[in-house]
Amino acid sequence: MASIVPAPLTAQDRVVVLTGAGISADSGIATFRGAGGLWRQYDVFDLASVAGFERDPGLVWQFIGGRRSRAEAATPNAGHLTLARLGRELGPERFTLLTQNVDGLHQRAGSEPVYELHGSLFRTRCSAPDCPAARQPFSDNRDYPLAPPTCAHCGAPLRPDVVWFGEALAADVLAVAEQVIQRCTWFFAVGTSGTVFPAAAFVELALAVGAHTVLVNREPAENVSRFEQFVEGRAAEVLPLLFPDGRRAGQDAG
Ligand code: OAD
């Protein structure tokens, strides 16, 4: 890993960080693409689409149950902890954390708020679009090894509150993301392959407002050319150096 210079944040800066599966790889959670990635081992349309769920909800729930228990058994790493500290140092007016991850590790590291673009493994809701319970996800960490759970209100199968292929992101979370990027001065993407939209295009919004754009990833992402700076390395090693402890970002400069 090349030597890493701390990001020169000033008191005027507003920072947005977008994370992907790579930040949790250092906690032992499998990524989606690349060697050992979930979508290399499983068929994404069987396990992460409405059609797959309708075909075999039990299979989807077995997959989710396994991911829930692996996420619960994992521990937030130095990458998650650094972003939580940076969020406390800068405060919510100057720092926003957007994640494509559904594993809850940012929250367990102490980040608050965390804008979950792809939902959460730890929420469940009704799968029937016209049921009121479909809009009321509840906290859930259970495993359903035998039969899929059903909605107490309408009897339809319950589903995880995650975004599947072909589904739109939650409009309120997407609106926050677009709003904060449009007023940011620094945009960091961490541990993401830059292949899944709309998150892969957030860098374009940041560039359009003249923000500094930095990619932290173990390898060049699909959209690496859109970033002003590429820091190659593991998130858990790079982030503590990029945002060193005790720096009180923005209070010593600007
Ligand atoms: P991917 O699995 O597509 O990409 C993970 C990226 O992290 C790759 O570019 C790796 O090189 C990099 N990486 C791996 N380990 C790393 C480490 N220790 N430090 C830094 N980088 C590392 O994951 P995402 O880009 O998050 O969507 O995937 C985006 C979406 O695709 C996911 O949210 C999920 C998936 O389908 C849904 O489920 C809707």
C-alpha cells in the first residue's frame, strides 16, 4: 500500500461517504463480486429478486438467515469505526454516511444516522404491495429454516426489507443521498465495485458540483476513471490513515 496522506478537510467542508461490501470484507463478510463473492456462488435471480422469492420463498429465507447470522457474528472493523468517529467529529451537518450494505455494521460501530440505500437484513415486512404492513418494516433477526414467515395482517409471505434486483430504492433515502451530494465538497466511495446503480452514478453528481472525489478500494472499480483520486488498499487499513484519530477535522484548518 502506498503511503497515505490524510484528507485535507477544512472547517467549510461537507463530506459524503458511500460504502459498499468491501468495507465489511475486512470483518469477514463476503462481497458480491470477485473471488468468493456471493453472486459467484449463488444465482442472484433465485435469491435476490421478486420472481425468485415468489418461486421459492423458503430458499430466499434460508439465504437471508445465513447472512443474518454471519453479520451478527461479525465485528465492525477499523474502517467502520473510523467513519463513526469522523461522523461524530464533523457532525450531521458536515458528514453523511450512505451505504449499500445491509449488514448493520456501521450502526454497530456507532455511526448515526446511516442511510441504507439497499435496506437492511435486520428488518422484515409484508411482501404484498397492497397490504398496509408492506410499508411497516419491523426489526427482525430470526432464522426461518423450515417455512417462510407470514403476515399477521393478510397472510402473505413476509420478506426481508432489502432491495432486490429490478426494485427501486426507497425514495426518501435516495432523496437524502442526492441532496447531500449536491452540497458536498468531498465525496468518498469505499469498497464498492461501481457497478450497481444508482449508487455507481453518485460520483457524477459529486463531480457536477465540483466536489473532490476519492475512491478507496482494493482494486480499480468499474467507474475508477470518474474519481480524482484512487487510493488502492483495504478499507480497514486506509481509512484510519486518511482520517487520522484526534485530527478534529476542520477545526485546525480553513
Ligand atoms: P461488490 O461485491 O460488487 O464490490 C466490492 C468491492 O470491494 C470490489 O471492488 C472489491 O475489490 C472491493 N474490496 C474487497 N475487499 C475490500 C477491502 N477489504 N477494502 C476495500 N475494498 C475491498 O459490492 P458492492 O459494490 O457493495 O445490492 O455491490 C453493490 C451491490 O451489488 C450490493 O449492495 C448488492 C449487490 O448486488 C443489492 O443486493 C441490491
